[in-house]
Amino acid sequence: MSSETISLTAEDGHVLNAFVARPAAVPKGGLIIFQEIFGLTGHIKAIAEKFAAAGYLAVAPAMFDRIKSDMVLSYTDFTTARATMSQLDRAKCVLDMKAAADYARSAGKVGSIGFCWGGSMADLAACHGLVDAGVSYYGRMTVEWLDLQPACPMLYHYGDRDALIPADVIEQIRRKRHGQVHIWGNADHGFCCEDRPQYNATATAQSMQVTLEFLEAHLGK
């Protein structure tokens, strides 16, 4: 496996960075890994490397580059994180996602996987027909575009202790989406991130196994 940082160019000419992790063998397919609201953190890069180790070409675009290049925030800086997220134009985010998808498609079919804000971006990428399968980890903003529908199979992961995404919000998403919805026990928001106190090793391992099986089913050659 190898990794590097590259530049992607969106259709409007915007240039953004992306972390790319490549498998040692011929890739099973491509993946776009979407960041949390804290930027392209070490956690997201580690996630990309895990999926590369599982055989996928993983591309993690720096979605905050539209606001400030190479922005990485601490997990306690919610004020800056939310302010940055609020400045993003959704249509331009789609352009950046498309640039990442186009790059990943060199490996075959493409999936989107995102965490927190990125979990909703994974859903949005699917709604715009950019990917062949999508996986959303604790993405709340999906409720803002439930009138749209993903053009591919979807998988959603939530935690039963997530105060940011209570049961009624999950139910809204479940009613409007036809994908699989898994609610993991004793799991809080950000349960997949080893750098946060909410990390839950059991929920992470179990949800990742479900995710890998889902990807095998929908991105297979």
C-alpha cells in the first residue's frame, strides 16, 4: 500500500487537495472518503488507508479547501468547524465531489463513504449520480434534501446514543430512503474515530464489517 497528496481540479477551475491511498494489488474499485467537519484529519487519512488495505483506491478530498487550504481543526473547535461548514456552497461541493469521483473511477466502480458532515456528503454524492454505492456514517444533514433520492444502493450507520441525531431524525431518513439503516448499540456520534472520546471499538468493527460486505456486493467487478 502507498499514499500521497494530490491536486484535483473541479469543473469550475477550483483546485483542491486530496489524500490518496492505493492498494498493493489491482484495486477492487474506487472510494471517495468524505471528511468530518474538522477537515482532512489524520483520522480520515487513516480510514482511507484502511480501505486501501482492503483493496480499494481511496480518495479523500479536502472539502474545506474552498474556504481555506489544508484546514484541520481540533475535535473541540466546534465553533470554527460549523462556521466553515456554513460558508460552503452545496453546488460547489458537488463539483468537488465529482472531481474526486472522476479520479477514483480509474479503479472501476466508485463508492462514497463519509463520516459526520461527510456522511451526508456521501448521500448527496449518491443523489447526484456520482457513485455506484454509498455509505453514510452518522450524517444528519441528509434531512435537508430528503426530496432527492440516491441513484444507487445506500447504507446508513447511526449510534443509539447520538444526541445530535436522535431517533426521530433517524426515522425521518429511514422513511425517505430505501437503503439499509443500522443503529449500533452503546454508540455515540463519532463512534468510529479513535481520536475522540466517543470511540467505540465494537461498533466500529461491526459496522466496518457490514460496510465491507456492502462494498463487495455493489462495487464488485
